[in-house]
Amino acid sequence: MKKVLLIALLAMMLISLTLSACKPKVEEPVEEVAPVEEVAPVADTTMAAPVDAPAAPVTK
């Protein structure tokens, strides 16, 4: 009788271990953090060429 109970107990432990190992993992929802807006750097207009000026041809 003791052997039957021991075998039954071991079988239940084995089944329990197998079922818990095969259970799909539940993914926790991830909080999406809004990106922080960065301030664009101020363009330095003192070095910029006028828009209407034609480009100088490159000669070799």
C-alpha cells in the first residue's frame, strides 16, 4: 500500500511539474512613455547665403 501511495504522489508531482513548465508565460503590459520634445537649436542666419542667389559654378 505504501508503494502505491508513493507512486501516486510521484506521478502527481511529475504531472504538476510538467503542466507548470508548459504553461505559456503571461506578458505584463508595458507603459509607453511619451517622448520628450527637444527644443530645436536656433539657426545662425549670419553665415547663410541668400536663397535667391545662384550657386557659383565649380571649375577645375
